[in-house]
Amino acid sequence: MSIEIIKEKTSLEELQKKVGGYIEQFLLDDGRMLVFDEDGQLKGKMINNDASVMAGTPIAGPAVILEPKAFLD
């Protein structure tokens, strides 16, 4: 499962569409933000291996990475 990288500001609603639910945010060591569906596992979504490795914990479903300038206000 791929991870989209977002470089420009986007809306909360757009992020929710991309991940398929309410968002959970995880700050990565490099200063970027990993965003994913907070209920992905409960919804039975497939494990996203790439996102899981980045977060160090199982992440299920689509995920996106926000560059620092794309963070929500």
C-alpha cells in the first residue's frame, strides 16, 4: 500500500477522504506528519506495512505524509 506525500496545505475534510475516516496524526522523526484512519484496524482495513514501519506500530488502511508546510493550523 503506497503512502501519498502532501506538500501543500490541505483541509481536514480532504485528509479524511484520503484515509477513509477520522484522522490520527503521528509525528515522524524527520519532522513530517504521518496521517491515517484512527479506526482503520477496527474497520478491518489491511495493514499498511510502509506506514507501520514508519510509526513503529501497526497502521491499517491508507496513510499520507504531510510535509511541515502542509500541517493543519
